[in-house]
Amino acid sequence: MIEIRPAEPADLSAIAALDARLTGQAKAVYWQDMLARYAGGPPERHFLVAETSRGVLVGFVAGEVRAWEFGQPPAGWVFAIQVDPRQRLKGAGSALFDALAARFKAQGVTHVRTLIDRKDHLILSFFRAQGMTAGPSLQLDKVL
Amino acid sequence: MKLQTATRLGLYAILELARDPNRTLSAAELGERFGVSTHSLAKVLGTLSAAGFVQGGRGASGGYRFTGNRRRITLMDIVALFEPAPGRRAKEPGEDTEIGSALQRVLTEIDEIAEATLRSVSLETMLRRPN
């Protein structure tokens, strides 16, 4: 049984360790800053964790309602989502996404958005399975 | 995006069969459902069968059923059976010129976005939330 709850400062080590294991890059300072700004921060910011009935953290999601980013009306943005591979396909990712979407909806927005590496088919498939489709924007890059 | 006829028929057939893996449908029944020729569908079903996504066959009246994993098979898995892979297509005349290579970069960008989209949509996703 997976429980979703707001993240707390004490979750930092488990969040940073899970992310480092999945991405191969340690970013403890980044996650410390994210937790400081999103966990218990302004009401439009959300940082949620998924944990087992034994209290083991198996995933997290962070997002925020932002207005007029790139000229778009207010929408909920998903900035990060990670689930322990051993717990995947058990509903933790969907539960995190649904919980974040419910919070966005409660704040009055009608759309949820994210940005994904187009070569990361795993995460693309996950968001597609949540019902997400191509949005109104195209991301553009230029090498400087 | 324009798909070859065989690709479109392959997607129709696999999605219809995957809706109910216990159900068996013949090429004729599938052809009637989508208003396409039984002959074309029989060839497509042969390709899907060789790839292990469906089982059955033997003649136009033989039935097929879905034998794959709806959560694992993506639209790209089916498209790749019928369309040339972007990296494997033959070089077009003029592609080595400055204009040709600039145009090719744009076309490659489009191919990459299309491939990412097709790889991200599983049969399960299609059948649960038809877009």
C-alpha cells in the first residue's frame, strides 16, 4: 500500500539518494534548495512523496502552478517525478501524479504541463499513460 | 504525418485485436470493420504474426488473436514493422549539398519528434484513452 504525503525536510537524504541512483548524478544541494522552496512553501508549490506502509520513501513529485509562463494562462507544471524502479508498475507514479493533479485542480487550473527529454521513452510513456498529449508549445534550443 | 497503407492497417488490426485478447477475428472480419480489403489485411496480419504480436491465421477465414503485452508494445513497434527506420533510408539526391543537408536537419528533427511520440504511446494507453 502506497501513501502520498507532503514532503518534509527530513526526506532530503532519501530524495537525493533516489534521484542520484536513477540519474547517476548527485545533486544534494539542488534537492535541498527544492525542498526549502517547495515543501511547506507557498500554496501554489507542491512537493509530495510516496512511501510504503513501512515508511520507506519510494518516489516523489514536485510541481507548481505558474501563470503566464511563455504567455500561457495559469497551469500546473510538473518539474520532477521519480519512482524507485523496484516499485514501478505498482501505481506509485500514478498516485503521485494524481495527487499533484488534484492539488492543481483545487487551485483552479485546468491543465497540467511538463517538459521531457524526447529520447527518454520511459518517462514519455508514463506521462502518456496519465492521459497527457502534446501541448501548445514547442521547446527550442540553440548551442551558444 | 503520412503512414503507408500497410502501417495504418497494422495499427488498426493490432489495436482491434488487443481490445480483447481472448477474441479471435479473421482478416475478413477486420476488413469489414475498417472498410479495407481482406487481402491487404491478411498480408499485414502475416507480418504481425511473424513479429509475435498475434497468433492464428491459415487462410482468409482463419482467426487471429492478440498475444502480446498491451503495456509494453508501443505504436512505434508496429510502425517499425512496415516503415523504413529513419536512419536506414536511402540517401536522396542533393542531400550532400549545403541546402540538402540543411533541409535534412529539419526533416531529421521532425522524424525524431514523430518517433518519440510513437514510442511513448503503448497499446494500453491508446485503448484506455483514445486520442
